[in-house]
Amino acid sequence: MATITRLLQKNIPTSCTRFFHTTVSVQARAAVAMSRLESDQVIRYDRLEENISIVKKRLNRPLTLSEKILYGHLDDPLNQEIVRGESYLRLRPDRVAMQDATAQMAMLQFISSGLPKVAVPSTIHCDHLIQAQIGGEQDLARAKDINAEVYNFLQTAGAKYGVGFWKPGSGIIHQIILENYAFPGVLLIGTDSHTPNGGGLGGLCIGVGGADAVDVMADIPWELKCPKVIGVELTGELSGWSSPKDVILKVADILTVKGGTGAIVEYHGPGVDSISCTGMGTICNMGAEIGATTSVFPYNKRMKDYLVATNRQDVAGAATAMQDCLVPDKGAQYDELIKINLNELKPALNGPFTPDLYNPCSEMKENAVKNGWPLEVKVGLIGSCTNSSYEDMGRAANICKQARDKGIKAKSAFTITPGSEQVRATIERDGYAQVFRDVGGVVLANACGPCIGQWDRKDVAMGEKNTIVTSYNRNFTGRNDANPATHAFVTSPEIVTAMVFAGELGFNPEVDSLTAADGSKFKFDSPTGDELPAKGFDPGEDTYQHPPSEGGSVVVDVDPKSNRLQLLEPFDVWNGKDLVDMALLIKVKGKCTTDHISMAGPWLKYRGHLDNISNNMLIGAINIENDEANKVKNVLTGEYGGVPDVARHYKANKLNWVVVGDENYGEGSSREHAALEPRHLGARAIIVKSFARIHETNLKKQGLLPLTFSDPSDYDKVRPDDKVSLKGLNEFAPGKQMECTLTHADGSSDTIWLNHTFNKTQIEWFLAGSALNRMKQSQ
């Protein structure tokens, strides 16, 4: 077990390390393009440096790295109020990235804005709609066929409005960003919760909803509540079976799924230098699982090497010249400090059903037996946006070579997902892909696939209890295969690979042996793999389409009869009255993620059609009244029905409704649909004990009221057949509690008080009916 110290105190100093020396004069640096695909868009290190200087003089204290990057992108650094955990920062991000499932709604909202072109560099990445079924080529061809309408919409919308388009087969959005767009000091927002992957290249990359992306694309300053900063000090070095994934698995164990809410996690210390750039990306990527705003590493030589390997020598040179702005100041202070000794960190698996349940490999078998988790590993899956780099593939292939040399094949089904076309082409050229196939592995398309539920799984029946191990990031109930009885564990690619040869969850490769084809016993050697390809990356097929310089004549068609795409109608504005006698649609019991609120998997095909996808609203949430999913009582008829069906009936009868939920409501993927669907079907408020950050913001953007119990025990006062009234809306103001009356069926009532985090601008969204409505009013 790693030696880990968690210090829950403020004002903890840390020293920043100058990782390498440069003689390049900052003042003499030349303008450098943001990416080789956008020669006309330059990195604004001059603005970053100037803003940091202004803020440091104002605050008169050392800054953390995340503060430097955030404050370096302030719209008004001279006058912006800056208080961690309190102020709302107005920021100017450098760029926007959207994956195809969320880009549909983002682009539909941008079209509704009436603006002719995006104001900042933006890209669309087709990675979410490719279902894993047979193998890479066949699955990709099938996806292109069945999703042709959506791909055509995204491609033409991108061309018309100035957005770069990465075709299906290009790879997973976060790997593409790391290879082409992320750079030290960047502030990038992406419509996917794992956007923080880019922190592996020293940038602040933040997951948001589509409405936030529209703000940035429309040249409106983007709002973010000033995050607190959690420092993670790394000492020692990774070695043996320990991997970067084990760092974040341990951090998730310490902080839990909500411990990072409202904070940026900033890694530092001498141990950072033992982690590759893509390994740092893995750690930042899965920071989404602790609710963090984002995560980041300081600029160092490992990042420089990766930039050079991906043909960005000029960016590496510019970042090296700026390194004082790309590492924390000496004496920078964190709100909380966690210390991890990498020398003592051991491989682990987190799960099942939650990404923060920590099981060291050495204790896995005991824990499984004690809890009744199935020991047989049915499937091992490596890849995903979290672990699909060349290094990840190489270390997994090294284990497969050892097994092949001993004459054995995988006992469990084994799938491999390359992170990008570049990674796929390179592992094919260097023989890794063939090694995977030699031992029984199946190389899937360069896409998200099973990680997000795009998996046509056939080996177990629905409801059959079974175990899978993955190198993915999330393992909520039904996440990967829609089977609530699947026990999914997240771990490193090398541990997954070792386990598929053992076929058993309790296998610990550090001490356990396998039987070779000749009957002899052997142990795997610790895995090794090149950080970067010795022959350089093979770019593979050219899958990028740059938008034309003039796209005004491009036609974007949306068929009114389509069941995949639907133009948006504005939401209604607030009528100026209190919200009284609203129905309680559902009181949710326990964990309610965005997967529970708006499932993925087969529902992804409706991401561009708000009315159709609303048929999945809250169908995974557990109703506290009966401990069942998708079964709630209709107060108008007295009959039970599906959640979206009852909501539609209320809407048709002009009955407003609310949802009541538990802790960390809306954790998980940054599904804007989880906010759009309730708004579309007539919700007015979501009242919970606490919210996940992105979901709370998404609700506000769509004109809903995300409210929290002032006293969390008031959750217990809410009865399933209550009428809920929110009073004093004419006095709605920042920091002012909202009065709520619960009128019970027996005629009695309770008055409780609710908190909110709205600022003045966000209250204007509510008054206008949505942030998009407010944007139109301002034009």
C-alpha cells in the first residue's frame, strides 16, 4: 500500500520545480500556431503572461498552476473579483471541442442563436456512435451507414459555421485533442466530461454542456465558479506493475466520487517526472470520476517530448520559453493537499458499480469472495479515452507476447480499442495489433465503443450476474452493456491483460503463476513498453475536414420527419408568478447519475432529437416509493406508469412538476440531455441534497431551478404524493434562500428552505426561460 497523507488544511505551501533550463528569451518569442491544422490561429502566450502579471500584483501572493492558467484567461483581469470557491470568473477559452453525441445538440443550439460563424477555433469528433459488434472495419462501415444522416448534419453544420470535422474512424475525441490541439497553458472547453484528459499536456481542459460551448463559440465570456485547488504531491517513481491508472484509482479512493467537486486537482512534486505525458493524461481524464472541475500537471520534459513526437516542435519551443507561467509558483498554496509515494503504490481495481471502491490486486480475491462478486472474468477490455495511448498498447502487448511465448491464449474474451487512427496505424505497423490477435484479442474501431455502452454484447443474457474488467473510467450499473448484473471493475490495461489469461478476478500478477502449454508454471515479468514509437507515429488515413473559408452557402438540412434530428423550439419564459402546487414526479432513492437520468447505449442515436430522447428521461432512477425503476404514480389518474409517460401527461395537462434527489445528483457524463429532457417535459425545479458541478450548470442553462435542501434531513419530509410550491420568486436573488412548502395528501404541510448558487447573470437565464433565450434577447 502506498504511503498516503491527506492534509485537510489551508495555506499549504509547495515548491515548484524547474524541470529543464531554457535560454530562449520570453520577450523574443515568435507567434506559434495553435495546431498544424490551423495556421491562422496562434497561441496567445502574450495575453496569458500579461494577465498573470496583473492578477499577481492584485492578489500579492504566489499562484498555483491552475490559477495561472485560469486567471491568465480572464476577460477583465483588472476588475474581476477572485475568491476561490465563491467568485464567478468570466473567462475567454482558447477553443471548443465537441463529440458527435453532444455536438448535435450544441450545433442545434448554435443554429438557433442566429450567428453566422463560430468566434473561436472549434472541432467536432465522431467517436460515440460506433457500436462494437464484430471488429474495427466492419463496425465502422456499419456505423457510417446507419448514422449517415447525423454525420451529414454535423459535417455540413461544421462547414457552414466554421467548425473542423473529424470523420468517424478518426479516434476518440480526447486522444485527438492530445495529439493535435492541447498545449501547455491552454483553456479548452469540451462537451464531454472527460475533456480533462488534456491536462496531461499542461492545459486546463474542462467538460461542459452544449449551451456553455455555444456561449464560447458566440464570443460571450464563459462563466465558471472560481474553483478551489486540491494539490496532489507525488514523490518516488512508478515501477513494476504500478501504472498512472493506479495513481487516479488511489485518488478516487481518497476523495470519493464527489470529493473533487468545485475544485481543480493539481499534481506536482518530483514524482511527476516518472510519468509519461499520456500517463498524465490518463490521471487527468479519470479525475472526472471524483467530480473535479478538471486536473492538470505542470509542464515538463515528458510533455515536451510528446509535443515533438506529434510534430509540434514549435509549440514545445514556445512552451519551454514560457515555463515559469506553466508551473506553480514557489510557495503556492492549496486548499487541500494529498501526498502519494509512488514507490509504494500497488496495482488495484476500482469497483464494482462505482469508480471509487478501491481494491488492491493483493486483496481482490478476498474482497470478491466476501461480497459475492463473480470471480470468473468474462471479458477484458482495454483502450478507451482513458488508456489507449501507444505506451498503453505497448505494455499490454508485452504481456501478450509473454503469454504467446508460453503457448497460451486468453481465457476471457479480449477486446482492444485504439485511441486514434494514428495510434491504430502505428500499432499495426509495429506489430502490436497482430500480437493481440495472436492471443485471441479483437481490435475494435477507433471509437468509444463499450466504454459508453456502445457494445452489442452476446456472451451473457440480460440479468445474468458476471464480471468484466476494463481500462475504462466508469463502471456505473449497466454502463457498459446495459446489464445491471454486470460487475465492472476499472484498472490499468496491463492488469486487464494479465487477467484475461488467468480468467479470474483474484489473479495478482505480482505473485501468482499461470500454466504454460507444456505444463510448466510461469509468472509474468513486469510489463514494459515504449513511451513513444521509435519510428515515429504513422498518421494513418487522413480523416480531418477543415471548414471552408466561406461556408455561408453550405446547406444544413434537417428533415422535419427525421427521428434522429429535430430543430429546437425556444423554451417558455417565466410568467412572473410563484410555482405553486407542482407535482412530485419522482423522489429518487440513492445514486442518480446522468446515466440514470438520460441513458446512453441505444439512446445515443436520438441525441439530436430532443422529443425522442426524452423517452428515456429518468428511466434508470429508483423510485423511493416502491424501489422500482421507471414506475411512478400519476397523481391525475391514480395509475402507475413510466416516468417520461407520466411527465408527458402532466405537461399535456399544464401541471408543472419537480424531481427530488439525493447526494451528488447528476454525477458522471456531462449529458446536457439530462437537463434538456426534464425542461422539455415540463419540469420546473430539481431539489436535491447536492449536485455534481456540470449537471447543476446544465440545469441552470436550460431555465430550470437546481435547488438544494438547506437541511439535508428535509429530504425525509418529502412524500411521493406531495404538492410542492416555491414562493418568493419575485425576490429571487443571489445568496437568498427560497421558501418551499410541501403540502401532503393528508392536508398537513411542511415549510422548508432551499439553497441555490445562482448569480445575477444566471437568474437572467431563468427569467428568460434559458441561457439561449437570454442570448437572443441580448443581440
